[in-house]
Amino acid sequence: MTIPGQLNPSPRLLLGPGPSDAHPRVLSVMTTPLLGHLDPQFIEIMSETQEMLRQVFQTKNALTFPVSATGTAGMETCLVNLLEPGDKAVVGTIGYFGNRMVDIAGRTGADVTVLERPWGQVFEPDMIRDAVKRVKPKVLALVHAETSTGAMQPLEEIGAICRETGTLLVADCVTSLGCIPVKPDEWGIDAAFSCSQKGLSCPPGMAPVTFSERAVAALKARKTKVQSWYLDLTTIMGYWGGDRAYHHTAPITMVYAIREGLRLVLEEGLEARYARHVRNHLALKAGLTALGLAYTADPNHQLPQLNAVRLPDGVDDAAGRKRLLTEFGIEVGGGLGDLKGKAWRIGIMGQNSRPGCVYQVLTAVEQVLK
Ligand code: PLP
């Protein structure tokens, strides 16, 4: 076999559903020499990372840390730790990622009730209240920012509904953290998970999670072992909790990366960051609308960071995206599930939520649609 040449990827602007471009400062800290995963200096870095993560999650939850894997591992961590065989769960799906939670919850042996909304729509609080009162589940799981449709599921009222039946609320915040407000303590979310590669402007590879005291109590009251060894919080807590006892070898470089990503978020300030995402979304939306493209999500619940638009009749999805990539160096996402071949998903997340990205993608999309 001939040895492949030195790595030399073409320059890209990642304006799809993720990964988004990593911030240059994040890439720069990733060239920092390694420390051992139990080195006192690394342990200090872990503590700093956890403290910053609490601030970005706007929570006081002690059990807050980045899982060493991508967003799906965060999803799995929340569901496999809180559900045991025979437990009741309600999973709301408003698109592709809700369906993934249905699958994972089912694999735990839980008795899963699926609530569905048409793609692009979200649940009204009363729909959730009815289901929770009827089923009285241990866990209700919802997607906060549904990346397949660009819809934002409001969660503000859902925690209080869950309290009425002692239900734990799990929220998929993979596409929301660092882009729009996520407030587990204020909204009564018991377990939330996210990723590193979107609103935090890092490469994929870490899944921030946070668990409330109620969730930790439910974990401690389990009758059976957690099905996953790697994601078992009862043992991971020994590493990311107080003792820093070996569990697995932390991906040192990714911890450096997420630490820098979190520093960037806090330097900017949460409110300023949310406002920036809205500002750039409005500019992008004005441009896309002027090009005759309609959004797929309910306009009252549109995510600023993920803009999914229907393709006009006659536009070849794959050919169009190929031109965007090869002629303009821009990646946008195609449609998933019900929207496959019918929509483009334009992500302006984290550091990519800026006017330059908006203008570039609008110019390119206009050329390709001509
Ligand atoms: N949930 C949502 C809403 C997502 O958008 C994604 C990925 O884009 C995931 C879960 C899965 O995350 P990952 O692909 O990082 O495993």
C-alpha cells in the first residue's frame, strides 16, 4: 500500500447542522502538549471546565461535566441512567432526534409512550400535561432544539408539569447550548445533554451533561445496574465527581478544547451571545425569504441557529449542495427523514453566527438556485 499524502483538507465554511467551525483559539489550545489524566494540573483543568459548564448551563447542579463522546452519548447517558426495565417513559418527538430518544429509551427495557407532532411543529404545554397525567412516567424526554426541522420546543412550563407527577424531565440541548437560553434550574429540567461541535465552537467529541439533585436521587435509588458500563454515572461520578478516581482515560485534548470554547462563551456573555444569534438569524432569514425560500418550522418557534428551508420545485438537492461545497467551499445540510431531498439546513452557530457567514451563504445559495 502506498502511504497516503499529508492531510490537506480543502478550506470549508461549515454552515450545516454541525459540526460548525471550531474557533481558532480552540484549535490553538488543541496543540498544547498532553498532561496525564490524573495529573494535578489536569484535575484543576477539569474543575475549571465543570465550573464554566455550570455557568453556561445556568445551573448549580453538582453533577455537571462533559461526557467523553459525542452528543448521542449525552443522550444515552441521560436515558440509560434514569431508566430501568419496566419504568414508564414518555418521549415527545417533533423530528428526527426525538425518534432517536424513542429508540434509546426502548432499548433500556422501559415502557415507552411516544407523543408525536408533525415535523416543524412543537408541543403545547397542555398536550404534554395530558400525556404526563395519563401515563405518570418516571421520565419525560423532549428535544429543545430539533435540528432536523429548525423548531424550538419551549420548555419553560414543562418542568412544573413534570413536578405534578414526580416525573423527571430530560432535555436534548445538543443544538441549543451556547446559541439560545438553556436554564435547567429555572425551568425544572432534571437532565440535559449537549455537544461540543455546535454552539460551543469546538470539534465533535464531548457531550456536556447536567443532572439535578432529583435525578441523582433517582440514580441512587436504582434497583438494577446501568446497562452501559462506559456511561454508568454511578462510576463516572468517581472521576468527574469528588475523588477523581480513574474511570477511563479522559480525551485530554478535547477537554482543553471545550475549556477554551466555554471561556469564549463566558467572555462574550450569555445574553450578548444569544442576541448575536438572533441578529444574524434575522439577517439570514430576510435574505432567504427574499430568495423565495420558506422555512420548515412553525414561525413562532423558529430556532435562530438552525435555518431549515424548503427547496423550490425542480431544484436538485444533492447537485445544489455539491455546487455549494465545490464552487463556494460552503457546507450546508440536506433534509433528514420526512424532509430528505426537500430542504436545506443552514446552521449559523457559535462563532459562525456572524454577518460574514450570512452574506457568504446567501450569495452562494442565490447563485446555485439561479
Ligand atoms: N440531538 C440533536 C438535536 C442533534 O442535532 C444531534 C446531532 O446533530 C444529536 C442529538 C446527536 O449528536 P451527535 O451527532 O454529536 O452524536
